[in-house]
Amino acid sequence: MQSFWMSAEQLAQLSNNLSSAFVSPLPAFQLLKISGVDQQKFLQGQVTCDVTQVSSEHFLRGAHCDAKGKMWGTFHLLQAGDDLLWLAFRDELQASLAQLKKYGVFSKVSFTEVQDQYAVFGIGGADSAALLSQLGYSQPAIGQQQAVDGGYLLGLAADHFVLILAIEQAKTLWQQQQALMAAPTRWLAQHIAHGMPYLEQPLLGEYVPQQLNLQALDAISFTKGCYMGQEMVARMKYLGKNKRAMYLLKADTEHTPVAGSDIELQLEQNWRRSGVVVNAVNIQGQLQLLAVLPNDISATDHFRLATEPDVSLQLQPLPYSITP
């Protein structure tokens, strides 16, 4: 990963060892600016969340699907003056942008990549409230955004935040708060622990939103009306068609599986392919990952990585309830 305002070498030197609150540069997460008088109306017909609910104080989490309900990606949507900002992992953003441009030609809406204008940081850790105060910010509630000097602060969870800053303010933060800077994997590990997925290239177009628990993350509106893929998403909820869900697993290993790696389930003396890795982070030999598995698994089931058959994966509780 490399950001235009900081070098790959600087990023590589950041540590995962910070045990208290931290700030992590997130150059792999990027922003798309959506402008035009039809911006809200257009997006309302494209995404799973109710775009009419976005405001200067409240951001949205959502998914962008194809006509069959399979996701191009997940995202966070926030109000930025007269425009909307779409925040997503770079693979998701590029996939969604291609589709948005295809359908956007019929509306008064425009799309601008703004990686040259903004930088994205993650803030987290047990003392994150004190850290936010130290940085001059008040703590936003979950689902809330607040304007800060040069950008926006989003509350993803009680100890888990995203900070979007204009480049000059980002450089200042980087220069003045080196002692607080941690590697991106430190924030991503927390993201995984909160059961919050993002899609990397191998998984684009593979899953419907409920298979990544997005209904539990308030990323789907079932009352907003029609949007791309809505029929399949509704069928999963009301007809009980969904047979898979996303789970949190951990293991002691130095290995880090890539997105799309197979997970196997033990059946008596045999092992059968049962699931797929969505996101994974390994910090000092502690692997944690999100994986799509059958939604009827139990705590007594045994799992392993297909690429590391000697590594046993332990199922962990999610911070939310999985319902259709």
C-alpha cells in the first residue's frame, strides 16, 4: 500500500505494538465525491441503505449490489456540504465506481475520486476517548459524524473511529503525533473483531449482503423501496433463503490467509471445504479473520485453513446477533 502523501517505507515502519489508543493511516481506504442535484435520488435506487437518512450529523453504512443482489462492495456514506462522500476499500470503490458511472449517465450526478484531497485514518484502542480529546475532538456516538478542522470524524463503534482529513491537516497530524501512529493492521484487527467486513478483489460479486451480516450492521433498509438487487436481498430475509453467514475465528499461527482462501470443516475423519476467508490480520502470531460459513455451524465444530491444515481455527463470539 502507498499513499501519495506518505511513502511506503514510512508506512512499513509503523508498529503493531501500541497497546493503548492509536491512530492508523489507512491508505487502502479511499473516497469518492458524489455531486449533482440528483445525487440522493440516484443513489437511493442503487444501494441497500436509505440515502434520505444521511445528514451532516449521521453517516450511513451500506452495500452496493448487482441485479442479482451480489455485492460490488460495502461503504460508508457521509454528507460533505452539498456533496456526498463514499468511503470504501479501494477494490470495492473501483468496482462500484464503474457501475455508478454506467447508470449515472441518465441522472444529473457526477463522480470524482478525491484521493489527492483527503487522507483516511483509523482511531481505536481502549483509551480512544482520551485520545480523541487529546487531538481536540469530541467523541461521536455510534453512527454519528462530526465536522472537525479539515474533515470528518465517524463513530463506527464505542472504541472504533474513522477520521477523514484534508491533506494538509493529515500531514500535520502525521508530523505532530508520531508516538500515536500504528500500522494499518492494528486498526484492521479491531475492524475484524467488530465483525465489520470489506471486500477485496477475489470476493467482488460473490455474496449477498446478509451473507456478510450487513443486516446486523444496520446497512440494509427493508422499507426504502426498490434498488438494484433488492428482490434477492428481500428474498433472503422474508423467505429464509440465506444459508450462510459471516463468523469470527482466531488461531495461533504466523500464517495470514488471503481473501478467498478456503476453510475446511471436519466431518468425522474427513475434512470438507466449508467456507471462505473474507478478511484476515495477523499480529505477532495471533491470526483473526472473518469468514463466510454455513449458518448452522456450532461451537463444537472444528475448522482449519486449507492452506495450513495443521492450524486449528477457533470460533469466536461476534459483537452482534445474526438474524435474517
